[in-house]
Amino acid sequence: MSSPSARRKALRLAVVGTGERSSLALAANDKTTGDEIVAAVDTSEAGRLRAVARFGSGITVHSNLRDLVRAGGIDAAFVTTPDVTHAPIAIELLRAGIAVYLEKPMATTLEDADAILTAAHETQTPLYVGHNYRHAAVVKLMRSIILRGEIGQVKAVWCRHFVGNGGDYYFKDWHADRRNTNTLLLQKASHDLDVMHWLAGGYTKRVVAMGDLAVYGQITDRADRSGQMMQEWLSYDNWPPLSQTGLNPVVDVEDVSMMLMELDNGVLASYEQCHFTPDYWRNYTVIGTEGRLENFGDVEGGVVRVWNSRGGYRAFGDVDYPIVEDLEGHQAADGLAVAEFIAHITDRSPTQTSLIAARNAVAAGALAARSMRNGSVPLDVPPLDPAIVDYIERISGTSTPQ
């Protein structure tokens, strides 16, 4: 951070929701600037105890958001609550003048995403959506290859997401209930949809999808895990998938899904997600007018390969670019995203993430879910209010798509 930023007033920070993802806020504690987490909110007793253990005994802990707002003195808040609560919490914070780091996905419906952006526009309060995967080394590497023109003009983007830990990660707690998530095409895929838009240079304008609860719906062993954390039940011994036990009492989100997208710049895209694969990684393929790229592995030790000469099957392509990062994916990306958020609210620095892109990731995922649950009908993405687009472009210093 620059010298002027180091001399600024220290930020008093809060965390709303102290579940699994709340640990990302620890990256905001900064002895140099004095920025510090001083408060937390969680509606459960277990969550409030966890807040003290995670963020220190000196913090103030509230049982509801209203008490945090009434107490005052908070400059910014990290919202890491279940997805369905994102909109009401973010809107209340924004209207209170508290800058918001909102964990992805922005919301579970397009209507809620637009309501959040409307509140940000009306209040002029800083908002940041935690699409940290833009900071992942594999994504930055693929984007740099595209921007250098190594594969020509992008025409198609494909992504296959093998969610090998899906049974443990998403089907044993609130994620499995569509009332909380709507669809795993948001909770899990919003990263990928945002990245696909970013690599393609456009946003989804039409989407169609198919999906099914093909495996985990067959498991009848259920358990109420209220108050538990994912690490308490995660086991790599849970294989094959039908051997899982203790699934959430309600399981009605799809465990395999596929969507096709037409982007507003003519690029065609496809996304496939499966939660019962043996392996766990993302595979992107980007095809351009002069070649294609594909990643094998998505963290340190993996590689992005480029094919840009003609021929038959070649496992290793023409050029290999190793994926290099100091820490594994999420941890490294979380720290970079939090630093970007702090710089944005203190210096109004531009961000690599995009509010418009976050909204359009919700649009693609939410409408895909609606399509696959209603006979796979194609659906068009409604445009965002031009006044909000203009505001976001002005405060970010960029034009869409970004």
C-alpha cells in the first residue's frame, strides 16, 4: 500500500456471519495501518463463540445486524452469511453508510442482485463482491495469454468443474436446500461464470440448461448439522458417493448440471458441473481464431497449454505455461481480494473484480436454474439499469465488460 494510505485513519471492521468463509476477513487486520476487526455478528450462540475464538476476545459480538448498525463506529463489514441473506444484509449496511465486502455470489436471484446495486447507487456507499478467483494464478495466466493474442480472437469458452468433494462440501448443510442457495450454479459456479465472462470479454445474454439430482437424492440417511462446521464432517473416506451419510434434511439442489450460453459479443460458452466425481479441479478450454488454451490442474504444479499450430492429437500442445503461486488457490486469492477491497474503500483504487460482472454471473446462474427446472427453455438476461451501469463505470474507472 502507498505511503499516503499508510498514514490514513485506521479502519474499524466488522464480520457478519462467522461460518466457514469468515476467516477471509483475517487478512484485513493490519498492524501497519491499524485496520482491525472490532465487531462480529452471528445469530447463533455457536457462531458468536466462534467469533471470539477466531477474531479475538476484544471484539464486540452482536446477535443481530441491527445492533451492530445502532452501535455505530464501523467503517466496513465483511458479509459471509448464507447466500439467501446477502441482499437484505448488504442493503441495510449500504444504507447505513458502511462499506461492504460481500462474499460471492452477490445474491441468489437476479432481482436481489439488482436491488443491491440499486442501494449502492443510491447511497454511493462502496460495495465489493468477493469474486476472488479473478486473483487466482491460473485465471491471471489464461487471461494474459488471451490478451497477448496467442490464440487470436476468442470465439468459444468451455468449463468443466469436477467437484469431487461436493457431497461433503455442499450436501450436508444449508447449501443443499434451494431455499438458501437457489442453485449450485450460483454458490459453486459463480466463480466460473465470472471467469468465463472475463476471459471471453462479454456477458451472457441468453442461457439454456439441463440438470438433475442424480446421486445424492438417493441417500436417505440425513442429519441436522446446525452449529457444526464443514471440517467437522469432511472425510475423504466417503467414497463412492452413495456411501455418504448424514446429508442435510432437505436436499433439492442438482448435483449435476449443464448450461449453454450465448454472450453479447457473439462468443458461445458451456459450463458443466458434477458433485460426485472422484477428482476435484476445474478445466477451462478457450478457443480462438488462431489457437486454443486449456488448463491441466488449477493450482501450483498445474499447467496451461496452448495449441496454435495445425496437427492431430498432441497431448502437450505447442507451449506450456506453468501455474505458479506462493499459496494454494483460495488462500492466496482471498488475501489479494481483501487487499483490493481495502485499497478501494480508502483510496478509491480501481478493482480487478467488477460489480457488473458479479451481477451478470448471478444472472447467468439464476436463469440457468430457472431454465433447467422448467423444461430447458432458453431465457434472455434483462439489461441492468443504464444509470447504475454509468455509476459503476464512473467509480471503477473502467467500461464494461471487464
